[in-house]
Amino acid sequence: MSRSALDTPMMRQYLAIKAKHPDAILFYRMGDFYEMFLEDAERAAPLLDIALTTRDKGKPDPVPMCGVPVHAAAAHLKRLADLGHRVAICEQVEDPRGAGRRLVRREVVEVVTPGLVGDPEGLEATREVALAAVVSDPEVGCGLAALEASTGEFRATQLAEPCGAGLPAALQEELRRIAPREVLVAEPVDGPLARAVGAALPSAVVTPVEPASFEPAGAPARPDAFDPEATDPAHRAAAALLAYLQRHQPFALEHPARLRHYRLADAMILDAATRAHLELFESAEDRSRRGTLIERLDRTATPLGARRLARWVAYPLLDPTAIAARQDAVAWLAERDRVRARVRERLRGVRDLERLLAKAARPTATPRDLAALRESLSALPDVVAGFDARDEGFFPGGEGPAPASLPVPAPVPAAVAILEESLVDDPPAVPRGSRGAGETGYIRAGFRAELDVLRESARKGREWIAGLEAQERERTGITSLRVRFHPVHGYSLEVTKSNLARVPAEYERKQTLANAERFTTPALREMESNVLGANERAAALEREIFEGVRRAVLEHAGAVREAAEAVARLDALASLAEVARRDGWVRPHVDAGEGIEIRAGRHPVIEPLLATRSGETYVPNDSELDPADAQIWLLTGPNMSGKSTYLRQVALLVLLAQMGSCVPAESARIGVVDRIFTRVGASDRLARGESTFMVEMRETAEILAQASPRSLVILDEIGRGTSTFDGLSIAWAVAEYLHDTPGLRARTLFATHYHELTELAEHKPRIRNAHFQVREWGNEVIFLRRLVPGGASRSYGIQVARLAGLPGAVIGRAREILQRLEAHELDPARAPGGTDQLGLFAGGGEGSAEEREVLDELGRLDAQATTPLEALNLLARWTARLRGESS
């Protein structure tokens, strides 16, 4: 690149700003576009699918450039952040009209990173976008803090176990549950902690920051519950987030959100495998919400409620008292149909208060952003009034007061008053970050006398100019004369060329067009100066007033956050109440006991899908687990009978109960579960070099290492990924381990096709057998979906294969092979660990006399006494006989 191509005032300014942000793509504001130059343009153009062009075309060494419109920047910023890039947003920080011939001053006003999103516009309303920080102290433990910048959610926790060669298991699982897009560490990216974080979160960006950022005493802000004198790992991680925020989006620290300290021990642990196997948030089929638990529960009216409900699903409670308090609120709403319907309808008037507040905190906030905040805050009194239950009449819960756990959002009248008095009802669109002179009209008349005077002056001037056209037509006799306005040239009198001879002598030529001339007069020039000057001063004053209004509203940020918190909880509770009331779910009893007893339980997701798709009625089943008695249930039975559905059903009902929801059952009593483990389905991790069987064994190993007597273990087909006897042996040993290990006794549901495992119930006092019933009708198999005590001896796999459409020849051959295996080569009574292996000849039809004779001779053969030559001769003779050749 030649020096002359870059040696212009604009490019010198660009390069000076870019030098301060070398690791970010620079969005350089030029009018209504953000432009990118040089390497940034070459990198961003293909990522954003926009045209790459050049500056100063025709010159020998043009400058590469590309750009995006300011009004569409949010989508492009989100895309770059999703791809792991950082973007520095450089705005014009002075009015171009005031700069004259001088280059407009520009500054970077914020940096968008993968975890520190910019404007919340364009973000999925129901999803959180988190930035996290992790710190490890070998003497104290490790700390984790997370910030959702688009909502202000700020929390921190710590573990006594420090990070060694890798992250502690609990910290790994919490990081995966938060799923941050970016994680800050106080070391280079090739350091041990950074590598461990990267291994736990392959899709996240690991960002090294200065170790000094993790010192609370140097934190740039003091949110509520943040102690700058603290030295614990949780505070240190939180301090790093505050320092990062100060560096990249300092405006967010003017009114920081309260730091919420939490303990991992207060919520049920749901690891990544369990969340995926139970399809809590993503369908295993297409990773959408369709067919997931969250889709089933989400009847929320606001994005606030949707995010809160998802948080409750991810963090089921462990304290029976806290669970009961949430259940009280759900029950109160479920019993009052009219109140619930009225409150839910009025909640729809409350938009995303958290993200609207985050928008208001940004210097680029627009009048429409604050108007949306005003509308949402104005809806809060109606929500409160919706709790009037006088028209409810008699209902089972009685007329008693609402429980203390039912949140009622407190209005914020001071903030509403400021916005009502200052902003017009429907503010005009003003581009974000705009500093032009023409965007006016959003401050209400009467709010500021000085502004009213300027507006009146401009209005009178425009009226005088508008009357000038008729006056000059009459005076000159030029009927086609027009008063025109041009953004650059201002006001003028336009006369067509055919009428130029009639132009008065005092007219001053201003602009020549193809078919007309434009003129001005001393009076018009003076009035134009008055009008434009008044407009410019009014626009500048409006911006000044708006900024003052914005800051005044932010003084009430704490009250707005409290209202948003109450709305989120109320909406989530009302959603759970709506589902419970509509579908006949019941309140479970959750206590500190160890038993699980569910009567006529139903799958919360499958039941309505079954009714919708096929009109079938879901068959309910009981569940009973007790570490002191029926600790492990071995479930056998045919394919497609409902084993996998039942396993997930029990896990989901426990999760629902502990998140405070009602459950689809006749009754349920749940002894608190500290963790749900699931080993379900078949998948591989080829990118990590792990086969399906290796994944299965890793998940099983983690369960056996981490389960406790309070855990619920769901095992679906252990050992299916290897040979029959190997798999049977592993499944047998796993069941014994869960039963026999002192201090374990985890409540377990174990589905298997290895019917040999049913023998365990004869020797292990806390193992029970159960199976799903079927009925055979000719060649047909009828699945009754009913779980009954006792083991099953068949899987009906061939019948299921026939239902799936396998060719008749394959089904027939499979039956022949099955008969041979059952008759000759597999003894169902043999315990695992035997040395016999399955053998199978490939010939068609039933076993021939030659095959049986060869097998008999092979069985009598003394391999130790047979020489190699004799063995070769025997092999040749047997092969010839089996082929029908003469020996």
C-alpha cells in the first residue's frame, strides 16, 4: 500500500484509532454507514456477505473497503460476535455542521466482543448471552462470575476445590450450564487454566486479561453486594468482569446491577449429557425447541418470564421449603382462573424491561427506546390491579390472601412521570448515534420554554417563507414560481428558464439547473438564516434535553430492575399455573426423605404430542424407588414398549417437582434429588476420537464416580456398543456396583435388553424386576405400555423389525438364525463371565446333517493333541463336506 493512499486526513484519523484497537474490526462511522478499511474490510466482507470495494478507484494502489448501513448494524455486529470476533464501534462525536471544513472528531464508544454484546436489538428474546470469568487459587479454590450484559444479570459463585490439571467437575458443569460465549482468564491462552476452559467449552472464546483485573480493590465500580476489600475467588472473578466492562462498555457501569452470590449446592446439578438426553431445551432431532420440556412449559407473556422459566428448568431447587414456597404461588394462581387470565393478559403490555433498561443505559439510546420503556413501566399498575379477586367467587383454595412467594411488581411512577412529561406520545425515528441537525420533534411541547421559543421562531419563519411564494407570484406575474428547499443550498425561489426575462432585478442568482434557475433575496436570506438557525439550535437543545431525561431515568435503574425481577417471576409462575390448570397436573409433595413415589405418572411432553398426532391416550404408570428397599428397578421388555419413554418420564417429573411446578400424575411424593444422571441413547464424538461405545462408557464412568444416595440414575441400555458377552458383563457389573458400593445406593432405573440381568433380583435384596406388557396376536405384537412386576424373556426385536419394513426374506432368515442361537449356542441361564462364544454359519435354511456332524466333530476335537498338519486336513475335509463336495 503506497503512503499517498493512506496520507489523507480521514485515513490518518482512521489508522490512529485502529492502532488503539488492533485486535478488533473497526466500524468507522461516516454519515449513515459504518465503513471498514484495509485488512478489516478484507476480513469482514466475506463474513458479512457484503461487497468488498476500494477507496479512490482508478489509483494505482486503492484502499480496500466495505460498509454496512447504521440502521442495519445490529445484525452485522451480532454475526461477527457469534463468529468470535471483536468489533470497535467508532462514532462521530460532534455535529458535522459545527466542524466546518475540519474533519469531524470520532471516538470508539464501545467494543462488542463474543460475550459482551452490543445493542440488545436483534438478540433472541428467550436466550441469555453470557460473559464469564474464572480464577483459581491453589490455597482457596476457584471462582466463577457471569454477566449477561443485555439484561444486567450479574452473579458469582466459588468452590473450595482449586483448578489443578483440569477444571473441577462441578465447575465444568456450571460453565456448561451457563454456556458463556466468552471466558476471561488471568493467563495466556496456552496456560493450563485457559486450556482447561477451552476443553470444557469448545465453542467459547477464551480471552486472556491482566491478572490485576482480578483484584476487587481495583474494580472500577461498586455494585450492591460487591465488597472491594474481599479476596475470595468469587469476588475476584466478579472484579475481572467489571474491569472488562469498564474497558469496553464503560457506560454500563454508571448504574451497575447488583451482584448476586449463589451456591452450587442450592440447586440440582444437571450435566450436559442429562440436559441433552432429557431434551430440556433442544430437540435431539434438529436442536430446535420443538418437542422439548421448555416448549411444553412456556406459556409466558413476556421475554422476562421466558428467560426466568428457562433458568428454573436449568436450576431445580434442593430446599423443600423454597420449593413449597414456589408451589404455593403456582397453586394460588392455578386456583383463580379469572385472576390468572387477567394478570397474564396485562403482562403482555410489559415489554422486556431488562433489555430496555440496558438500551437506555447506552449513549446511542433513541427516543423510541425510552418510549418503549415508558410504555412497559406504565403497564405495571394494571398488572397489580389484575390481582383483584373479588369477582372470583368460590374456589377450592378459599378467599385467603396471596402467599408471600407470589411477586407483585411495584410501579415506578417517578420514572414514568419523567418520560411522560418529556417525550411525545409517538417519537419519530432517530438513527442510533445520530448527531444530525434534522432529527427533532421528540421532546414534548411545554417541557422546556427555551425549546418552545425556538420552535415558534422556526414555525413563524417557515410560515413567512411559505407565504413568500404567493406574494412573489403576484408581484412578478410568474405563475410557475416555486419556493424550494435543498439540504445544502437552503431556501430559494425557483424560476423556469422561459420566465427568466420577468425576474426582478433584486433577485440574486443562487443555483443553475437544466431547466430553471434558483434565486434568493436579502429578505429570504435573512429569514432562512433565522429558520435554519432556530432549527439547529432546537435540534441541539432537544438532544441535550433527551440526554438529561435519559440520565434522570437511569437514576431509577434499581427500581426498574426490581420491577423486572417481579414481572419475570410472576410471568413464569403464571405459566406453570396455566399448564397445570389446563392439563390437570397435580401438586407433588417434596420432602427431605429418600423415596420417590409416583402414582399414574405421565410423560409431560409425549402425552400431548401423542394425542395431537395419533389421537392415542397416554398410558400412565407408577414409579417407586427407595434406597432402603427398591433401590434399583431392572426394566426389561420388547423394543418400542415404552422403556426409554418411562425412564425420561420419571426424571422429568422429579425435575418438575423440584423446580416448583405441578406434575402430570395422580399423586407424587419426591424425596429431594441432588442430581439426575442419564445414560441414554447412542452418539459419538468423532471430533474427539471417541466412538459411540467410548462415549457410553465415559458417561457411565462419570455416573459411578459422582452419584450419591440422593441421586437419581437413569440407565438405558448399558453395554450395547460392544460384543454380546462383553456388554452383558459390563451391564451386570454396573448394576452390582450401584447396589453393593457402601454409601452409594443411588435410586436407579436400569432398562436393558439383557434379560439375563433379571437373575440379579434373586441375589440382590434391593433390586426389583419389571417389564412392559405385550400381547401377541398371530404374527402381530400389541404394545400395552403397562409396567408390571417381573422380568421379561424376549425383546420381540424381529417383530419390531418387521413393523419397520425390513424385507420378508431378511425377517425369515432372522427367525432361522434366532432359532439356531436359542437351540444350540446361547444358554439364557448362564451367568456372565463364561468363556463360550456365539458361532454362526452363513448357510441358508435349517441346519443340515452335515453341519451338525461337523459341529459334533469339532466339539470332540482335542486341540492340544492335534498336530498342525492334522488340523489342516480336518479343516479341508469339513469345508468340503459343508460345500457338498466329496471329501
